[in-house]
Amino acid sequence: MMNLYWSSWSEFLAMGGYGLYVWGSFGVTAVVLLAEVLALRARHRNLLRDAHDNPEIERSEHET
Amino acid sequence: MNWFKYAAPQRFYALSGRLVPWFAAAGVLFTVVGLVIGLGIAPTDAQQGDSYRIIFIHVPAAWMSMFVYLIMAFWAGIGLMFNARLASTLAIALAPTGAWMTFIALWTGALWGRPTWGTWWVWDARLTSELILLFLYIGYMALHAAIEDPRRADRASALLALVGVVNVPIIYFSVKWWNTLHQGASVSLSKAPTIATTMLVGMLVMSLAFWMYCIAVALMRTRTLLLDRERHTAWARQAVHQGLGAK
């Protein structure tokens, strides 16, 4: 069985003195990926509503 | 089973709608396992200390930035050759995700470079060619957005995407062809990996997580674009009706 490398939370957060770099990497990546998913979901919902309310429009002005 | 029937936008819309939750769930699972291994179990690196843990997102993101470009250019080319709407839509749907992967690779690279090399950025072959990749993605999206007619936009931007393919081998082999600050490949098919087994497993699991993420997000965006382009058609109206009913 493999064990956790860290013996405490504060040690884990400090990342051996590289906390800023490690968490700066993982944090920004998490924000980017979550934001992309949430933005896509919102866009799909808006499209569904808009297509329902304005059936005469052929296509949104800004597609991408 | 006739796979070509899924080339029809309405079939693809329905099929991908069922597939997205599975890719998303697999992505979450691989991410959790990969993070536990990479941040929790893997030991520290003798030379770089814990800053090396950035590898668990830097390398998968950098791989995906190149893979997504190749897949995007492939579908753009298919769309151009066979005048296939779905292929062209897949290509343009991949571009923002590829651009974000490139951004993540550059961002995490800067945060890794600072403690390791003492600098956020150098104009060496690997970093510069990866930055050019980001500009290629942005240029491709900008060109597509600038042309009013979607089919003409597909064709013009496909040419740009195909020309840009030449940059991908330059990125990949840059660390061999030029003297650079960037280290060589961590994983290669021709020789034993230069990193410990736990690190390798963590990196591969995180790579699977990034693959699943990119597939799920690209499928989501393809569905939205297809529905938008075809919103005047009978199948799209029905899909809109069903989509709103489910909420």
C-alpha cells in the first residue's frame, strides 16, 4: 500500500518552499478548465432560449 | 453498424449528447486519482524539490496543445476536401480548447522556469515555438470569426490550420534540434523514462484526465455550434424543444 508523502497539511501547502509556483500552476489551471465548462454550459442554455424565443433568426451573429 | 450516419449533424448531436457525461465523469475520476498520486503520494524530486510537481499538469497540457492542433487541422482538412459540415464544425470547436491548453502549458512553464532556471521566460526554440502555437490558434479563430458566411469561414481558416501544422514537429523536436534551456522529453517510446515510476504513473493518469476533458469540452462546443448553425431546421427546433423541456 502506498502512503501519502506529507505528514501535515501545512507541509503540503508549503510544497517545500515552492507553494507559490505549484499552487499558482494548479490553481490557474483549475480556474481555466472550470470557467471553460461553465461558459460553454451557459452558452448552450442561452442558445436554447434564444432559438426558442426567436425562431426567425438563422444563426447567432458571433458563432465562436 | 453504419458509422457514416453519425456524420449527419442531428445524429451527431444526439450521440454526442449521450457521450459527454461519460467523458466528463472519466475526466473527473482520472483528475482525482492523478492529483492524489501527483500531489499526495509521489515523493519529492532530489534536484528540483517540490517545484517539479508542476510536471503533472505542464506535460499533459503541452501534449494536448499539440494533439488538439493536429486533430483540429485533420478535421479542418477533411471539411475542406469533402465539404463536410460536421468535420469543419469539429475543427472550430477544438480551437478554443487547444488555445487554453497552450496557455496552460506556457503559464505553468513560466511558474516552473522561475525557480528552476531563474527566469519566467526565455526566447529559446521550445518556448518560442509553443508561443507561436498559441498565435496560430488565435489567428485561426480570428480568421474564422471575421468571415460572415460559415462555410467560407470554414474553408479559409482550414488553410491556415493546415499550414500551421508545420509548427507542431518544430515544437516537439525543438529540444533535440537546438540548444535550449528546456529539458528533453520526460517520456519517450524509444528509451526508458527518465523519471521514477510513481511520477510516470501520475503523469500518465493526468494525461488521460486532460484527454477526457478535451474530448468532453470539444463535443459540448460542437453541439452548441451545430445547433446554432442549424437552428432554422426541423431537427434543431426539436432539439431546442427537448433541451428546454429537460430543464
